Amino acid sequence: MTDRRAEFRALHYTGRPLLLPNAWDHASAAALAARGHPAIGTTSLGVAAAAGRPDGTAATAEETLALARRLANLPVLLSVDIEAGFSDDPAAVAGYVAELAGLGVVGINLEDGRADGTLTEPECIAAKVAAVKAAVPDLFVNARTDTWWLGVDDPLPQTLARAHAYRAAGADGIFVPGIGDPATLRVLTERIDAPVNALYQPGGSGLDELAAAGVARVSTGSLLFRVALAAALAAAEEVRAGGLAAPEGLPSYAEVQGLVPPSAGAQPDGRLP
């Protein structure tokens, strides 16, 4: 196991949930790393929307790989959201993940929800998990089940069955987004023998409550991307209405420029393309 992958795994066993903020481009990832987050994830919605593509439809394999390549040199542990693996062929998924691992990615998020609102058969996801673990044994595979997210009837039994199937295939963690009740999360953390990942919900439980429920990891998902989008829209409206006061903490031009390595994109004579 590489030191970086071991370090990422250890962050799930500290007794305090790992807060994994999700970035969508180089600037957001670099800024989060600069603020001291030891690990970040990517958000499939943010990556897809930024590229003008729909989320959850296997349309952003190239964009996701290109982003991982851009983030490879950041001083942060990187986990990448790959939707359902961008393929139904376990071997193809494993090959794609091996390419990510070659860039230094330490974990992936693999989901069983479909864009049409249905769930993929658990055997299909389990086969993908097994193939990935065979190709990159020490990579942290976070298997996401969308039983609560998609609002299936009586989600608890399905969640546990899927979690156990994914664990048997080699998944290192289980992600169950859409649950706001700490008591329900406590049931899951007690009955799943792996770190359980929760999705942070604005106005919902904080890290202390989630820690008390046994949650090992908390992701922000697409939240930061949507907050940034909302802030941009609000700022544009204020400018149109007559004036915008500089928001507190607004990064300067130089600070944003400083997130990019000086040599990135430079021509031999120092000019930018």
C-alpha cells in the first residue's frame, strides 16, 4: 500500500468524521487544499455542469480524467467521483480506475443510482468493485447506494443488502446519501462493517452529531459548486441593481492567480497561449 493511500484510509478511522469537500475544477480544489483540507473529492455534478454535460449519464469520463490529471500535483489526497464507472463492463471500469490511480488518485466513489431514477442491480456494482480491487488493491473504493437518495420503498433492508454485497466484493467504505436522521445513520454504522459516508445537508446534522452516530466520512457533494453558482448569480443581480459591495473573504485577482503553478501553460518564452 502506498503511503498516500494508507494515509487516506487512516483518515476514516480517527473517531472524528473526515470532512471531504468536493471540488469541480483546479481553482476550487487548489483553494480547498490551501485552506488545509487533507483530502478532497470531486463532484460529478460540478464536473459535468462545468463541461456542459448531464450528470449521471456516463458522459464525462474524459473530463473527469482530465481534471484528475490537472489536480495530480496538488498537495492533497484526491478521491474521484466516477458515477457508476462510465461503463457496464467491470474490466473497462477497472482499467479506467487504474489510470486514475496512476495519476496519484487515492480513492474513488462508485454509485448504483441511475439517471432515470432506478437502481442498478447490486450484482453489477459488486462486479465492478471486485474488478477495481483486483486491479488496484489498496485504492479506497467508496461504494455509494442511492436507496435513500432515490426514495425507494422501505430503504433500510435494501441498503443493508447492497452494503453487504459491496463489502463482500471488496468495497472499503459505504456511502448512503439522503439521510438526515442521526438515529437512522446510527443503525447503518452499527450494521455495516466499514466506514459509513454521509452527505452533508444544509440545516441538518453537524459534524458532532454525525460523529456521535458513528459516521466516518462526510462529503459535501455538489453543495459547494451550487453555493458558488448561487453566489455568482446573486452578485450579478446586485451589480445590475446598482452596486455590489465586495463580499467578506473575496479572493483577489493575485490570490486566484496564485492557485496556478507559474509554469502551467507557459510557452518557452514565458508567454501564455
